[in-house]
Amino acid sequence: MRPKANGKLKVGIAMTGFIALLMIASFFYTPYDPYAMSMDLADKLQLPSSAHWLGTDNFGRDILSRLMAGIKHTMLTAASTVAISLAIGVFLGFVAGYIGKAVDEAIMRLMDAISAFPGILLALVLVAVLKQGPQAIILALSILFVPSFTRISRGGLLQLKSADFVKSAEVFGASRLRIIFFHMLPNIYPTLLSSIVLGLSSAIMSESSMSYLGLGLQPPIPSWGRMLGEAQAVLLIAPWYAAVTGLAIVFCVMGLNLLGEGIREMLP
Amino acid sequence: MKKVAIYAARRLATAAFTVLLVSLLIFIAFNLVPGDPVRLILGTEASEERVAALRALLGLDKSLPMQYLGWISGMLHGDFGTSIKYQRPVAELIGQRVPVTVTLAAFSLVLAFAFAIPLGILSARKKGSISDKAISFGSMLSISIPGFCLGIFVIWLFGLKLRLFMPGGYVSYRTNIPGYLNYMLFPAIVMALPNAAVALNYLRSSILEELKRNYVKTALSKGHTLKGALYKHVLKNAFVPLISLVGMMAASAFGGSIIIEQVFGIPGIGALLIGAITSRDFPMAQSMAACISVIVVGSNSAADIAIQIIDPRIKLYK
């Protein structure tokens, strides 16, 4: 029986879909060049108008164009982070669950140590020792997200170990790898999917926080977090700049959160 | 009581092990720096003598395991190393800023529960009503706003529009305590909201879970009103799982303060750490990272032990 789609799921799909459309559109079209600066004072910090829907920033760049162009950098960072941590996490979780005993204990204690760390601190430490840039951010955030994927896949595997269909596959002589990938993974997949989506949203939050601190994506890349940092400096004279940038971040994160929660609520 | 003591001892041992592991990871991370850290600090132009002098000062002329042991035993004796940027002991620099960050974290925890408890009770009592839905939307919203976004909004609304505080005009607790608390209130609210949302959802589902129990039926059949049963019996039990949340929330408050201090221009531990990282002051960054993780692991284990004392029926560990 197909579970019924819930309200959260629908709203989440709509919001995330809207962001995805804007991102795809930005590859072909942005209203202005997101990198084109203007020396002319009159072009700087313009109020929203029919020419610049969301106004211009302190360098005379069109804010809407920069927000649109920023989506792909944010999404790329978030997606790489989640992909890496998913691969490592599922691998470690299956190893821990299948081998058990000392290996299990060692992996899970390591995961506890990682999650005992405040996320932002780990990211800061790694950014400090690596060169600043997308690679450092992606590495730092991937390490942070590994424990949750490890726990989910380990838990799922332990739960399924004694399931009838796994036992019968064993009786039929299926190899361990075959059982894991063809029998167990499809059953863990829905739980993983919701964590993937929630992981994306928290990766976007962390990336924008790091970029806000000036330790994330470096200029001139239009990063939402950095834009908000720039907007804070001109908050008194151009509050709409901070408002639209902040709303963009919140909209994107909330859409993904709703989507993730919606998927989770659909699970039996 | 003996069982609790055994549990506490075991929990502390786990915590000590975690701290040790974390310190090792921090040490490895800081020693993986591509290139020579001394050259990185002094620049490529520095003379050989200066490089050798700094190397000796930082203890980098010893082998890596010796460096690690030296660092750890120094930390245990209260010697956190020397900051390159400030040329002062790291312990002293941290000590000066601890009160600020602790105030902020404690303030935000108190506020988080002040928001969460009444709203959690309300939304559980009026499950499915408009107010329940509004509270659930509000809590969804507050976990979807990154701290710095909310911080900037609060600066704009309360600072620039309503003029309840002066953004960027941090008031030290040494000169003016009411002014200090007034300034800290706003960052504390920002840090409290996401924690409040988590606690609220926790409390709501915990109350709803308790309401299904038999003792509630007994109380109702004895003639208690639902409200009476709720306040007399249910809440006492529903609050217990919330305690384990305190440790987690304290940890996230310390993590969150790193960013919020930056947003509001508060000279706390977070600002010190970010300064250490941007100026490549590695000895300070390394010791600070270790300190913060000790605080985090410590508050988590303290919460676990507290919950065991309050309700020994709960089994947290095998």
C-alpha cells in the first residue's frame, strides 16, 4: 500500500522545486551579470525597482542575479558533502553492523567522539588547518555528517539481520555483498532518504554560517552567507538587502526541512 | 545509590576516553597542516634563526608523540601554551573571556526553557488546535533559520528600529552590569529559539506519551480533571527526558555562541577562537578547541548522570 502524501511533503516539494527551478534557470539566464560591479555611486544599494527587482548591493551588483547564481554554489557544496558522508557513513555502518564486536565498538566510539564535538568547532578547526575554500568546507561538513548515516545504516542492518527474507536469501546461497546491496539497502533506503534531505538542509545552514564568518566560500563567488555578512554592514541604510538574502536562506532550508520531515512521516 | 555511583564512574570513564580521543583528533588535525607551520606563521622571508627559535618555543623540534604528550600533560597542569598573536598564556586569555560566554550560554538555556515549557504544555493540551499548529509552525521556522540570520534580524528590529539596545555597542560586565545583561539578552534570545523548538517538541510528545498511561486513567476515574492529572502527575514524569536534553542544549549553546558572538560583536570565547583561526595562531586554536570539547563532553555526561540520579529506572547504558 502506498502511504498517502502529507501536507509537509507537498509544501516541501513545492518550495524545494521552486529553488531547483531558479537554480536551473540561473545556468541559462540571470537578469544581470552577477559579477558585474559598477563604480557609479548611483548604481550602489538601489532600492528594489522594476529594473532591479531586489535592488543592488554595495558594489552595484544586481541582488536577484547574485542570489540565483549563489544557489548552484550552495547546492554543489551541500550535495558533495552529503554524497561523501553518505558513502563513508553507509560503508562504516555496514562494516560495524556486520562484523560486530571490537570493530563495531571502535567505529561507534569514534562516531560518538565526532558527534560530541560542536559541529561549527570541527569545521573551524579543519578550515584553520586546510586552505580556505570549498574543499575545506566540504571535508569538514562531510566528517560531521558521517555519524548519522553510520548509525542509521548500522541500526537498519542489525534490525534486518534476522528478517525472514534475509535468512531465506542466505539459505539460497546469496553472497554477503549481494544480501547487503540487493536485499538490505532497498529497505534502509527510505530512512536514508529523509536523512539525506535533512542533511542537505543542515549543510546549507553550516556552509552559509561559515561563509558569513568569512571562512567558507571565498569572494567573488556569490555565497548567500557572505552576502548576508555584507548586508549586515549596510543594515541601517539598506535593510532590504539583508531581508531578501536572509529570506532566501530560510526559504531554502525550510523547504528541505519540510521535505525531509514529510518523507519521514510517510515511513511506516 | 550504589548503582548510580557505578553508573557515574562508568559514564565519567567513557567521557574521559572521548575527550582523549577528541584531543588526539585535534592534535592530528593541527599537525596535518600542509607545509611548515612555523613558516606559515613567520612567512617565507624569515631568517633561519627566527624559525629555529619559534620551532623550539612551540616544541616543534620534538617528535610528534612527544609533542602530543607534552601538550596533554601541560593542559592537565593548566598550561595551555602561549598565544603567538597576543604573546600571552592561552589559559589567561581564555579565562578572561569565559564569564562572557558562560553568561550567554546560561542565559540562553534559561530562556529556552522559559519558552519551551509553557508552549509545550499548551500544544500538548490543545493537540490539533490552531494554537498547537501555530506553535508547531513557529518551531519549524525557528529551526530553519540559521543563527546568524536571526541575529541580524534581531539587530535590525530590536536594535535599529525599536532601539532597545545599541548594536555593536557591547557593554562589559566590569563597568555596567545592567547594561551588560541588557545587551546579552538579545543574542541569548537568538540562541535560545532553536533549542526551545527542540525542547518544546520533546516535551509535547513526552506529555502525549504519558497521557496514554494507565495511571492517568486511574487519576481520571478517581475524579481528577484532565488539567489536575496533568499538573499533579503527568508533568513530573514528562520532564524527566527533558533533562537529558539539557546536556545537548548546553553543548549546542556553546557551539552556537561561536557564531552569535561574532554577529553581535561580543568578546567571548568564540570571537577569540575565530580570531585565532584567521590569524593562524595555531597553539591557541588547538588548546581552545580541546577546551571547548571538554566543556561539551562534560555537560553531556553531567546530564546523563543527573538523569540517572533523578530516575534510576532509566537505562542509558547497557
